[in-house]
Amino acid sequence: MELGLEGRNYVLVGGTTGMGYAAARALAADGANVALLARDGQRAEKRAQGLATEFGVQAVGIGVDATESSAAVDRAIDLAAEELGPLRGLAVTAGPMDQQGPFLEHGDDSWDWYYQLILMATVRSCRAVIPHLQRNGGGTIVTTAAYSVRAPKILIPPYNALKASVLTLSKIMAKTHGPDGIRVNVVCPGLFDTETNDHIREHRAQQYGVPLEDAIYTHLSSNPDWNMKVALGRGGKPHEAGELIAFLLGDRAAYMTGAVINIDGGTDF
């Protein structure tokens, strides 16, 4: 099914790994041009070149740290428009969970880290792209919250709280900028097994005596602190979220805005 993306230009913040890169692939496969924004500029350029070669689209990689300053994000978004042409949309997929522990173990440094990485990276990216979309007659934004905003996990309180903030922010933007022809939707992934888990995959496989591909799900579903039992019996694959993001960015979702969409395989709340 064509998604109505061909020839359009999209920016992906966090677009070099996991769900972000999967979304970039889905967009490029449908004929869209993409700008991959990430802290590792060399990887962004390499992955962009790969998409351009594979799908015959324009693709650029831009190095930027969205946690540091609005000016840097503004410049990156402007550069994406200079390289590709008028922008039609943005997806923000950055925001891993790294610092873990119960509430009292999270000091200000942990809260500040998550605040910048999850909320302010989203704020800066959306604030930079919306004027482009207004000038271009409208467009689409997809942000990333988490299924756990409805079922918080005790080991990641800052992550849960700030993902909930992304959800609220996204609904505000949908209401504010609907008259501009700008749609804003939120995806809430559950347990997704991406390459960010590769550094612990072998250890978990040995710990539980399971194949590598089952290691992360086995750990998170059997550990009482996580208890992420999934009806489908596995973690999600990046392309499954990437295709949803691409759908929301395209014309097939033309009457969707302010939506909050779980993609969690039927995770037990």
C-alpha cells in the first residue's frame, strides 16, 4: 500500500538506530527523502548514503546533539531543508532508558539527563520544524512516548514521567497547530528488541539458557521488577514500529491527529 510519501521530505531525530532508522527505511522505501539527525554524524552520513543507494532517494545525515541547545537543532533542521527542499514532516524517536533504579536512587543528575534527552530533545526538534511546516502549508509530526506511561515501571521513574510529558506536549501541539494543517500523533512502544541491547544480549542468553534472539524478552518478562509479559510472546522488531511511524507521517492517516497509539504486542499492564 502506498503511503502518500513519494517525493516528500522528512526529518528523523534519532534516525540512525532502532525504530528511528526503521522509520527512515520505511519512508525511503515509499519514495520519501530523509534527513537523519543524530549525535554521531559519521554514522548518520553512512546510513543516509545507504538509503540513497538502496532506494534511489535523497538522504542526508546531519550530526547534532538535540540535548544541548536550541540553536544547534535549529541549524540542523534548516540544513535539512536546504539539502532536501521544503519539509513535510518530523519523527522524534530518540530517548533510550539508561540510568535505572528505584525512585530514591535517581538524583538530580539522572532527572536532568532524562529531561534533556527525552523532553527537551522533542521540544527543540518540534519547535524548529513547525515554522517550516507552517510555511509549506502543513505537515506531520510523530513523537515517541512509551507504553509504560500507562503502566509505569519502578526502575525508570524519570523515563516514565518525561515520556508522559512528551504525550501531553504532543496533544497540545496537535490542538495548537491543527489549524495550520499540522498533524501530531504519538506512538507508545512497548518492549522492542533493538541493537541497543546487543551489548547485553549474550550475557542474558547465557543467564537464562535461551537463544540470543529470545534473551532480552526472557529477561524482561521473567524479572519481577519489569514483568513485561507480552501476549505475542516476543519483543517487537524495529521495522514494526518504523512502518507505523511512516504510516502516521503519510496521507493514509490524514484524519489522525492527537492520537496516542500503543504498539506493544499486548503487554500485560
